[in-house]
Amino acid sequence: MNADWQNKLYFGDNLDILREYVADESVDLIYLDPPFNSKATYNVLFEEKNGTDSPAQITAFEDFWRWDMAAARAFHQVVTEGPKDVADLLQALRGFLGQNDMMAYLTMMAIRLIELHRVLKPTGSVYLHCDPTASHYLKLVMDAVFGAEYFQREVIWRIGWVSGYKTQAKNWIRNHDTLLFYTKSHEFTFNKEYIPYPPGYTRRDGSKPTGKGIPIEDTWNCHPGDELNSIMIMSFSKEKLGYDTQKPEALLERIIKASSNEGDLVLDPFCGCGTTIAVAERLHRRWIGIDITHLAITLMKNRLRDTFGAELSPYEVIGEPQDLPSARALAQENRFQFEYWALGLVDARPAGDKKKGADKGIDGYIYFRDDDSGEYKSVIVQVKSGHVSVSHIRDLKGVLDREEAQIGAYITLEEPTRPMKEEAAAADFYDPPGLLPAVPRLQILTIEELLAGKKLEYPHIDDVTFKKAPRRNKEKPSSQQTTA
């Protein structure tokens, strides 16, 4: 692996990130699972204080695409500046579909796929994950961008067991996703994978087989009970972090092992909860992850830390505020994203969906244990990006009493006033059981202090604010190198 390379996690619109930061023909493998029009919002679930799933679901992003001015501008740019095949296709599609949500989605995907084609190496591969709602349109767009001659396979991935609401369908039960596999040229990296022969397996003539096993086909996990070919994530799986669109690590492991080698660069422009980068890290690949929400960035950082611990390779987060001016800029641009980012500075989970109602004086929670009773205590967090006043501290005291919380944290972009500090000091201390030291019951922390390394004080031997990804060791390095 290139010793000079540092893995990268970007916050921002992946179109802007690709154009600004990712060089031509620098990426070996791209996996993308873009959201599309399921008429739902995808949420990040956090652990409740007793370890169960929280009923409060936090909207990570909305899975809607609208034909608006941004889509119209992207369409104009592709038609006037993009490759002719893509421009011709988009115009034909708009003539057929009209200016609707589907057309907005295809336009926004086309302009991004052009950039992904640019950054892919000549020996590189791309896997576009989609469902049957749009896969037939996306295949046309992929043909136009990458070239129909470089279409390799349509992989069918069986999502899971058929049960519950799926059985209520009025026609054939849909239970699969599609992965469109394209390459940049006819010379591409591919490491064929095999399923070991079952015990006692013989050929039709009765002879015992030789070789590595049965080559894996383009239908994955299509046989219930076939554990060797199983690629799914069960509701009770330890790797499940509560992100609705989370894909199983086994799925990404198969793709990454097949279409890249150790030291290669893997890119996921719709990174979500970070399955691609976690698997790439475990398999000794370099990686780039991009997401448009600070909530997802925080989730990925926690996942990497919990999964790999001291084994985690150094990585850089780009797009997060690094100083006070950039924090102010984020607050002015998007107050919700600023709040999610600020909560991440103290490892707090958001308290609820701000778009769905009042926050009741609570922006975030931290749950912790400070004894062996099994009881979880709480820190209530408020985030302020604007004017601050002593009344805010008095109100936070009232929230602490109402919620029977042990500690309150007030995070502010502005400097607190002297009366605010005096009011906080008057709240006295939280004295935990045992020999753990007492800590101030109400703490004011400025963004500037947190960026400089100051920590929120609370006594804890454990916390369950975020669902913890299971600890995984990296695979032993190998030297397999194959080019098709």
C-alpha cells in the first residue's frame, strides 16, 4: 500500500468533491448505491439507554429527487458540455419521461457518472447498485457514459428471506436488487471467486472434482440455506447499525475482493454508514468515502474507531470545520448540519428530527454508565449557533430537572457571558457513585474550545450513544494480482 497515501472521508455534494479533489484515472474500483424515490426517508437509529433501538429516528437524508432549478441546470450542463452520447440520451429520455422526479434522478446521476468515468483507471471497474424502479433507465445511462461494450454483468442480489409485509404483495414478490457491473476498458482487474465444493461432492461421472471449487455466478444469495453463498444482513446481526440502506459487509467484500487488489483505491460517493470503506480498510485497500450529511460522517467515524481500534489506518476528514471561521460558515449555510456536526464533537446523538417538530429544549443525548448497576444515566446537550443569554442556562437547568438527567452540556458558537458562567456554576456538581470524581452538573463548552481539544466531562465506564460496530481484525495481507 502506498505509504504516502492517507484515506479520505469527505463531507459535501459528491459532484463538487469529485470535481475538486479526485484526480483523473486515479480510482481502481467504484461502488455506489445512490438513493432513489422510495417515497421514504432513511434514518439512523441510535441505541436507547437500555440498549434497545430508539423510537426516535433521525432523518439522515430524504430519498427524493425533484425536477427543480438544480436539475434543470445539470441537464443543461450535460447537454451543452457533456459527451455527445450522454447528451443525446438525456434529451431522448426527457422527451419520453417529461420533466418529473425520475428525469431529475437520471439527470443528477448522469452528471455524476461522467465524473466517475473520468476518475476511474483504465483497468478499473464500477458497480452501480439499484432496484428495479430505475435499473432499466440507469443501464441506458451507464451505456452512454461507459460504453455498451464495457458492460460486463448484471448481478442479481437476493435481498433476504421472504416474510412479513413482503408476502402481502398482490403479484410476484420482489426480493432482489440489481448491480450493474461496468469497466473502463477490456483490460480490467478481476479475481475470480469460488465456493468450496460441499463435502462428498462428485461429478456426474462419479469422479471427485479438482481445483478451487465452484465459480461464483452472477446471482448471489439466491438459495435459502446456502450459507457459503449467503450475502445478507439480518435484523439481529451485530453489524447492523440501524441505517435503513445499510448493505451487508459480505456483499462489499465480494465486490472488493473480485475487482481490486490490495493497495488499490476504492471510492464510494454515496457512503452512508460506511460499509464500503470499512470493508476496504479490512481488506488493505485505500479508500475515499463521500457523504452529504454530517450525521453520516459522525456515524462513519464511530464505526471505523469501534471496528478497528488501534489497527485503523490514518485518514483525513475533509469538509468538516477545522476552525472558528469555518464553523461559522457552516452555521450560516445550514443550521441543521451545523448542529449535527457540533453534536459529533462530543459524541452525542441527535434528539429527534428537527423538521418534524419542536425539540423541547433538547438537541442531543449522551447515555452512559458510571456503576455496575446496569442503570444508564444521561447528558442532555443543547447547541446554539446564534445569540446566547443567561436565560438559556436557566432553561437548560429546567430541562435537566424535567428529564431527570444527570448532566447538561451547552455548546455555543459565541462566547458565553459572565452571568451565564455564574448561572452554570450555581448548578453545583454531579457526584457519581464509587470513587469516580464529581463533575460540573452544567457545562458550557464553546466550539473554539472543542476544536482545541477540550472534552465534555462526565464519569463513565461505558456508553451506548451510538450502536457499536463489532470489533474486526484486518485480513492477513496477500499478494494476489490479476488482470482480465
